[in-house]
Amino acid sequence: MYEEFVKTKIKKILILRYRFIGDTVLTIPFIKNIRESFPNAQIDVLVSPNSGELLENNPDVSNVIYFDNSDFHKYECRDAPWSVSGTIYNSFFSCAAGLRKEKYDLAFVLKRSFSSALLAALAGIKHRIGFNTELRSFLLTHSVKYDQNIHELDNFLNCLKVLDINPRKYIPEFFPSQSEQIRANGFLVRLDRFKPKVLIHASSAHPYKMWPKRYFAKLMDSLFEEFEAQFVFTGAKMDKEIYEKILSWCKNKNKFKMIDLCGLISIRECYPLYKGLDLAICVDSGNAHIAAASGIPTYVLYGPTRPECWLPIGKSVFPIRLNQLLPCQPCDVKIKCSHLSCMKLLTPEFVFSNLNKLSNVDKVTFV
């Protein structure tokens, strides 16, 4: 099959994976493998606003193209303060028409929806590789089995095997500008460099993934009393009230040092900011993926979702979830839940006791 994709004939490649922050981050190692296999090709990526900007300045990407098709994700807002260098499409058919003009030779449809495969087909791309989901295989020239029991990155990399490419697992990299780095450093200097600096990321796109606010408050009190920890909050502007509620339940709130950056820092600036911290404690979220990529020890709280499939990629990433899973766990947030026991039974005492113990867990090796 590889002869069909003679590298000298593939001049323009499009990768489609638009939507959430975590999805975009997990696409980065895939893009790096494509660049290594097609060093002279134009490699464009179709992404969503406010998550796709993470790919700006990436040397493996030729062009970042934005498709603003979602009103669900709170980070995907057309009036958000983000600046981009690429083309922006606001409708399905205008996007298809614009992509068709580019005359791509090869597309990787990493998004699993029917509409994304239809988009690649309408764009007239000759070779279309993607997953055999949502009865869309007829829209692809080469369909790949999607395995729900393996990590999402492994599913992405399996698409490369169609081309007889033996992929490697890389830790995602971001490339902040000098001004973004300076701005992040400006926040870091407000903290005491001799005391632990801890990221608390309590917000997620789906409410079922969120840990009780009182639990975060108790965990922060424990970290302060034991280590004199300082805290950094990040998120969208609308997340600010979440952290205000957490602080209202902290008995040491008037003692510890804290910086609330909700709505004040871009998703791109989070990366250099996180690199200057000592520890991250996050719910399953896009920011957890960025924290893991930054290299700091990152603990991710799991309830309805599976770390086997969605654990962020990094050298020091540790999932925390119940030792004995509930009968309904994991549900992958696909059913309506009235009790959220998988998160409520994950007590702050249990999480605190696991922060050190989990550091000895064997980790997957990445390049």
C-alpha cells in the first residue's frame, strides 16, 4: 500500500482535529511524525479557535486553519481575546470550499465525526485516512479501526501505519513567543521561589469531570499546612467564580499566597507559566494536558473518564482515581448522572496521600 503514497508525490497534507484543547495537544506528536516522514511537504492543520492557537509558531506546521463550528466549549468563543495568523472559517460549506481550493493530496481525519469525513471528501482530497466511526468509511479512501480501549494518541498514530510509517511517541511541545514568555514570567515573580508553587485547575468543559469545590479547598489547606504551598488558578473568565467559591471554604485563605489568572492569561501563555511551577493538580481537562507537557509533576483526578485513554502525555503524569471502581465507572460522560459518586468518593484525604505515593509509579517512555 505504501507505493500508493510515494513521498515525492505528496506535496500538501491536511490534518483535521478541531474541537477541544486536549484533542489539539494530543495531535502535536502525530504532527511531528508526519513532518519527519514528509520533511518537504506543506502540512496544514484544521483546528478550532482558542485550542488551535497552541499550534501557532510550531515549526512542524505550515499553516494553522481555523474552523469555528462550536458553541458548546466555553473556551471556544468568537469574541475571545485571541490572535491568530491563519484563515478562519465560520461555516461548514465555506470551509469545504476554501479547502478545495488548496488542492491537498492527503488528509488525516483524526476527528471521528461523520461531518469531518464529509468535509474532507467535499474538499476533493484524493487520499483520506481516518477512523471507521459513525458509518463514514465510504467517505474515506483508507479507514482505520478506532479502538476505544487504547490511548487516544495510539489511535492517532495507528493512522500512520497505513503509510507503513513506524511512529514514535513524543511529548507535545509548544512554542511561546518572547512576549508570551515575558508575560508569564511577570506572574511567576509574584510568588516566593523558595516555597512550592502549585497549579490548581478545577474547571473542565464537562461538569461531570469536576471535583467538589469543598474538596479542593481542603486539599489546598493540607498542602499549605504541610508545605506552605502557594497556589495558581487558571481558566476562562467564567471560571473565576469556581475559584472564589473554593477560596471561601479554605480556612487558611488569609494566610497563603495565591494568584487567580482566570480570564487574564491566554491558553498559550499557560505553557511557560506552568513550566515555572512545581506541581499541578487538575481535573481531566485541556489544561492538564498543557501542564503535563510543561514537564512538571501533574496529578489528574479521574471519575467518569478513563486515564487509559486520555491521560496527558508527559514524563511525570499520574492519574488519581478510586482504587475500586464503581459498577458505572467509567461512563465516559455518555449517560446522565444524578450522584457523581465517582468524584465525590475521591476524598481530599485520599488525593493528598497519593501525591507522593504515585510518584513511584512506572511511566510510559516518551522521546
